[in-house]
Amino acid sequence: MTNCEKIAPLISEYVSGTLDAKNLSVVQSHIGQCAECAKLASDFQSLTEALGNVPSKQPSLNFDGNLAKRLAELPKPSAKPHLSFSNLRSVLSVSPRRVMRQTLAFTAVVALGGLFLALNMRSATVDNSDILLAHCVQQHRIDAAAQPLSDLSAQALSARPDTQDPKTDALSDINDSENL
Amino acid sequence: MIGQWARDAVNFTQGICVDNPDKVLVNRCLAGDDYAFSEIIGRYKGKLYNYILRMTSDAEDAEDLTQEVFIRMYSSLDSFRRQSSLNTWLFRIASNICIDSYRRNKKHKAIAYSLDEPAFGDDSSESSHEAPDISYEPHRVFMRIETAGQIENALKKLPEKLREVVLLYDVEGISYEEIAQIADCPLGTVKSRLFNGRAQLRKLLTDYTSN
């Protein structure tokens, strides 16, 4: 590799102005002696200036509207579940023994909770049915006391006559014919 | 209503006056401020569009892919690590999108850039004998535009990785370190790609002018 081939990559940095002091003096001294490398440096300088002045173009007037339409189809970023890489790593780094311990503790808590609830529900059911029965008996007594003795519904079924009085039957027939 | 306007005005002023407006805008975006997101679009759409246009050489694709950059940004804003600047992050997304697009297109059509194709458009015969002109004299403005056209054409002929670095460094003015993050390669690779890209551009432009 000739000296020029070694220097050439540094010339690119020299044009960019990013060479350190040591390499800068090496390149400057070489350019002072080598016309070809001096031409390379000059061309690179012209090229970088021209690239910096290439006119920029603008996207179409529909750009913002089209982008808005596409964005509207996306969910809001805040609606997404937030799982950072560090969170994921901490989840993955849990030891199996710790998982077993946590699982057993969770199972015990669930079992105790279930037992407690079952007992409570059973006693609650018994208490509630006793109260309801007592309330019904009480209500029945009040209703029976309020009804007159002539009312057949207030009498026991065994005490009611099997056949009705003929007079009462005739009266009911008249009533029925009146209704017609 | 007036309160909302006042908040918008304060946010807008904050975005302009602080040392790192991008950081403020990102924080506001994360807080659900759509106005900040549109600010970011306004700041970056031109730069990203020009970069992608020169990478893809297709205006319609460039517009679509530039929108894709903002969509990806919007979707993954909560995963944005503040180790790099917003500028670096957006150009990295753009770079990845260009690579994806290049690979997709490569499957469908063979892209062959021929050095024999007309170098300077329809009126190449008139401009082909002009030396590259970087002067700023008013009477040479037309010639300078022709030179810009020559550069655009020469850029299209560069290999993708070299073009990426040349565009980011010489056109966008992004530092070596940031380009290393964007292109996901070591610093030395950025420098060597820049040198090779410039050398190839020089050769292409010398060939044009000598023709």
C-alpha cells in the first residue's frame, strides 16, 4: 500500500474537519507534497459543499391529511399495555423455588377463603329460612283473627260442608242469569 | 376554551424556548398531547422525506414511507429510550424502513443502475460538458441547479449503504456517532463508508463532466 492509499481515507476526515491534531499535520504535510492527494482533497471539499446545497423537496399537500387518516386507524399509545424491556427481564428472572412458594401461598389463601365463604353462606341460609317461616306463621295468625267466622276460607277444610244449601244454589243461579 | 388556548400557547412557547425542544415535545406526546405530535411532524417531515426520497428515488414511495416513520414513532413512543436524540431515533426508523422497502422491491424487480443511462435527464447533452459548479455567483444559478441534478443522479448510483452515510453526513449534517447509531455499525465503518461514498461520487461526477 502506497503512502497515498494510506492517506486517502484520512483526507475524507480532513475535509470533514474531524481529524485529530496528529493526523491533521500528517495529512497537511502530505497534501503539500502530493498533487494527486491535494486534488482529491479539493474535489472532496467541492463535493461536500455541493451536497450541502442540494435543493430540498417538499412532500405533497395531501401529506398531513393522509397521515392523519392512517393515524386515526391506530389505537392510542396510552391504551397499549406498557411492558418495558426491564419489566420483562424482571419477570423472566424469577427463580422456580420462588414461583413454587408463591403458588402454594396463593393456593392456601384461596382454599381458606373458599371454606370461610361456604360456612358463612350455609349459616346465613338457615337463619334466613327460620326468620321467614316465623314471619309467615305470624302473618297467618293475624289474617285468621281478622276474618269473620262465616267466611269459609277462614275455617278448616274438614269443618266445611260437602254440599251447599239449595237456597244458596238458587240465589247464585238468579245472580248468574242477571249477569247474562 | 380560553384556558385551552392559553395552555397551547404555553406549550408552544416551551417547545421553542427550551434548550432541547425535542425532549419537551416527546414528554408532551407521552402525556397524550396531540398538538406536540403534530409539532414533531412539522419539524421532521421535510428532512425525513428528502432523505427517504433520495434513498428510494420514488416520490410516491417516499411520501408513503415518511408517513410510516411517523406511524411507527406514534406506535412505539412509549418504548423510546432517551439514550439517543429524537432526530437519531427518527432517522434510524427511516433507515430501517428504507432497508425493508429496498428488500421488498428487490424481490419484485431487479434494480439495475446502469452507468450508460442518461445521466442528467432530458437535457443532458447541454449540461454534460459543464464542470461541477459550487460557486454562488447569481449569473451561474442555472448551472448550479444543473449540478444539483448531476449530484442527485450520481447519488442514485451509489450502493445503498454508502448513499445512506453520505446523505446523513453531507446532506443532513448528522455526526459520525449518531450515524453509527442510525446505521447500527461501528464508528470506523461510518468513516470508511463516507470515504468510499465520496470517492465513488467523485468518480461518477468526473465521468459525467469528462463526457
